[in-house]
Amino acid sequence: MVFKEVLPSLAKSSVLHVAIVVVLVLSASFPAPEPRVLEVQLNSPVTPDNKQAVEAISVDQQAVAKRIEELKNKDAEQKRQEQKRISDLEKRASDAKKQREAEARRIKKLEQQRKQKELEKQKADKAAADAKKKQQSEQRKAKEAEEAKKQSEQAAKNALAERRKQEEALKKAEAERVAKEQAAKAEAERKRLQAQQEQMMQEQLAQEQAARNRARQQQVLTEVEKYQAMIQARIQQNLLQDEKMKGKQCKVNIRLASSGFVTKVESLGGDKLVCEAVIRAIRMADTLPVSKDKDVFEQLKNINLTFKPEL
């Protein structure tokens, strides 16, 4: 029985070691996420790209298999040692049982001898007492009959009193049982109603929080679009267009401070003449409109603009 109880413990230990190895391998496989950059098309609708790359994870199967084999060998050795310990315990128990049985036989024999001697003594005593008992027999019988009558009457009274006492105890126990059952039912109903109310409150709070989150997200998106239009208008004020720009475009990146100050602007590719005109217009603006709302500013501080002159 002890051997069977050891097996589940060893199996759990093996599974735990394997799980630790797998977690260590997997934890080194995921690269840190790259910062997102808001892509904005000047004079065209903005479409956010939320695609996220997923990297395949591989585990060194040979290392895991080797570790599992080591754990299996360790388990087998522990099983052999446990089996030997159980065999030793069983042998000691068998030897002790044999000793107890031998001692019991010896005691039984001595008891039989004692009873035999006691029986012989009783026979002798009886023979001596028979004469005396015969003389006192009639008196004792009369006295015993009277005493038996009194004891019988007292026993009947005691039995009646005990029965009444038991009946009262049963009634009291039944009343207590009914009271406990009713109290338990009331408590269970109270807990059920309380749990139901708490669940309803949690669901309501979750719905309210979700609604607030959706409203906040919509508000942020609306504010972002508004400030995008304002930034576009500010650049348009300083933009000098030429017929040579027709049909051409340029993509630039703008970095903004929390005050709206342009900290950096650079070309990301496109027609040279168009890029120069766009960069010049941004530097002339110096400061672009930004929101004081932190969430809105986070989506405006790093912007990519694609400029297509409308000629």
C-alpha cells in the first residue's frame, strides 16, 4: 500500500520538472514589441493597421526527452528502494505475529490449568457449604422473594421514568433539528440572494465601464481627427505649390513635443521638390496644434504624412 502511494508523488514531481524546462525555453522565444507609429495620409482618410506578427515557438525536444529519461531513472531507483523497505517491514511484522501467537498459546494453557484448580476448590467448598445452606434455605428464600418483589416494583418505576425522559429528549432533539434546518435554509437563501445581487452589481459595473471605455475611445478618435485637420490646415497655410508637383507626392515623419513644437521632421521618400516644399512649410509653422489630452497627444506626437498636391 505504501508503494502505491509513492507512485503518484513521483509522477507529479516528474511532470513538474518537465513543465519548468518547457517554460524556461518558451520564455526566451518572444522578442520585445516595437513602438507603434501613427500613419496619417494628408488629404486622404486614415486607416490604422492593427496587424500583429506571431512568431513560431520551438522547443528543444532532445533536451526535454533527456530530462524526462533522467527523471524516469530516478523514479525507478526510488521505487526499488521503497520496495525493499516494504519487504523488510513485512518480514518484521510476520516475525512479531509469530511471537504473539506463541505467547497467546502459552497464556491459554496456563489459564486452563488455573481454571481446573479453581474448579476442584469450588467442589470442595460446595460440599462443605451444602449442610449450612440447607439449614438457611427456607429463611433466605422468603427474604429473597420479598426483596425480589421490592426490586421488581422499583425497576418498573425506574423504567417508566426513563421512558418518559427519553421521550422528552426525543421531542427536544426533533425541535432543535427542525429549528436548525429552518435556520440553515434561511441562511442559504440569504447567501444566494446576496450572491445574486453581487453578481448583478458586478455585471452592471462591467457594462458601465465598457460603455465609458467605448465613449472615451470614440472621444479620443474624434479629437485625433480634429487635430489632424488642424495640423493639415496649418501646413497648408505655409505650403508653396508648383505646377511641377502635379501627380507627385512625398511622405514625411513629424515628431512633436507636448507643446506642439516640431522637434524633428524628415523625408520618408518621394519627389524631391514636393518633399522640400512640405518640410519647408512645416518648419515655417514651427509649432503645430496638439491636444492637452494625454491619450490624444500620444497618437499625435509621432505622425507620418503623405502629401499629394492638388493642382
